[in-house]
Amino acid sequence: MKKLKVVIAGPAYPYRGGLSTFNERLAEEFAKDHEVEISTFTLQYPGFLFPGQTQYSTEPGPTHIKILRELNSVNPFNWIAKGLKYRKQKPDLIIFRYWMPFFGPCFGTIARIVRGNKHTRIVAITDNIIPHERRIIDKPFTAWFLPSLHGAVAMSRKVLQDLDDLSFKQPHLFNPHPLYDNFGPEIPKAEARQRLGLDPNGKYILFFGFIRHYKGLDMLLQAMGQENLRNQGIKLIVAGEFYEDAAPYHQMIADLGIADLLELRTDFIPNGDVANYFSAADLIVQPYRSATQSGVSQVAYHFNKPMIVTDVGGLAEFVPDGEVGYVTEPTPESIAEGINRFYSAPTDRFDSGIQGMKAKFSWSQLVQSLLKVGNIQG
């Protein structure tokens, strides 16, 4: 096997969040056979565009991955300089992580300059082509980026269809989001609950991840207020940071009278605590209004947890209804019914289905898909 020089361009330490975690794990997989580095940002978002408390991790960074902080998302002189750098260095493969059109000008300009060396293959992992929350810049920025690629990998069939709808002619294929297997092993449920100060014998469901309108936490809160659910002794853990105004959610909680049914842990959850929350829960609920794929599903699979997802975007592709959980309509009533169904029978009945699905989500397969769309023999 030829040893390739690979560059992954996108978030990584010291930036926090699932994209950084994903890119670092992908780098580890490439490093088994190839030389790899991550090119991340000196400036990812201007501060006024970032909706959370901070963009930066408070945890120690990885020591076994080469991470270069060198990209500025808003400085065209930086884009030109980095494009010239990689055109000269001639890596075999550059992988752009494309999750929102805001980065289209930066990534597209760098890619166009690098392609001048007639050697480097340039591909993208496309989380989203059409964003959940649309802006006037989306179409022109994406139209600048996509033609700069030799190929693309989509992590849901919905995004693959979006590429087709935009007449993307270069090789592109679907490869499911691999398991997030870098948060450590599952913890015994009683121990995880003790760490979080929860009732060891309680019924707990989990909403995990940052809070935005499209993720539907308000529908889940309304589901918790349904008469057929609120008296079942079930509690909802909300673990994630608000990326929008929290006041309407707190008002809804007060109006529904469900404060005693909630465990609100609405700060950013560092990687070191992820195992506690997933291990403590009986069920993971993703009540989204729109979606492509979800990293939360892949964390749930890693921790062997059944799920309820709404039938939007690509979520149901990865959660076969009745095999690893339930697929519901994106309404409070349907979500409440799904939660009741889960607790109406032994909660371990999905174990075999979960194990069968986990086998489909490998990092090595994603590496092979990226090489394939780049027309590289790995």
C-alpha cells in the first residue's frame, strides 16, 4: 500500500464540539497507514457569529495528531497563502469538512489554488449542503465551493440527493457517519447516575447536544407535558448548551408545569463527561424538525442505547423502526407515544438490533470511501 500524505481541513483542537472530535478520530484512522495532519483555524467564526459561550475546549488536546492552526475563515489573503502552501507541498489528498456554506469562499479558494499542482486530489465530507437554517449567502457560497472538488462523500442519503439536485457531476457516494467510539467505554448505569447525582432506580431519557430550534427540544418538552406521559415517573435529562435564547424554553417549562420532570444540564458537555450522560440514560430522544445525519445517533450506538428519532431528513436511515428504537412523527403527541411504547415492554429488547447496526459504521470504510471518490489507490 502506498503511504499517502493526507490533509484534513476543518475544526480540530483547540476548537470544541463534535466536528473537532470527528476530524481527530478520522485522522487517527488515516494515521494507521498514511501520513496525516489537520489544518484547522486561527479564526473559525468571528465572535459575533458564534451562538455559544465559547468556541474553545477546556480539555487537554490530542498529543498523537499533528494539528496546525493556520486557516482564517474571513481573510482572503490567508486563503491565497494557504492555497499556495499546499500547492507547493503537493499532498496526495486534501479533505475539506463542509458543514455550512459560510466556509465555501475560504475552502473553495484554497482548493482552486491547490489544484494548480495537477497532483493533489481534493474531496469533501459534506455534512450539509442545504443548511437547516437558511441564509442568502448559502447558494452562491456553495456554488463556489462544489466545483473545486474532485469528489465528495455524503453521510446521509438526503445530502447525497442534495448533491444530485445541485447537478454535482464529480464522483460522490453515501457513507454513513461512523461510530463515535472515542468517548471511552460504557459505564454501569448505576455508577453513571451516581456521578451525575441521579436516582439510581429512576427512568431517564436524554436529549443531548446544542439547543437550536431545528432540534425540536420544545416539542420534547411539550411531549413531557402530555397527560399520558407526565405521570409515568419518567424524567428528561437535557444535556447541552443553548445556541439561542433560553428564555422561551424556560417559560414553556413553567407554563407546562414540568420542572420536576427535568434535569437541566445546559452547559457545554465536555468529551470527558459524555460517557456519564449516555450511560445513565435508558433512551436517547432526537425530536428534530429537520436533519441530515446525526452524530448523536452514533454516540448512542457506541453506548448501546435505543433511540427515538423523528421521521425527518436522514435520521430514520440509521434507526430502523422497531429494531433499535422507534421513528415518530415530529409532533409532541407522536414523540410522547414513542416514549410510552418504549417503557411499556422490557427496555433491553432492542439490544440485538443495536449490535447488528453497529457493525455497519466503521471508520476504515469511510477512509476507503474518501479515497474512492478522490480516485486514489490506498
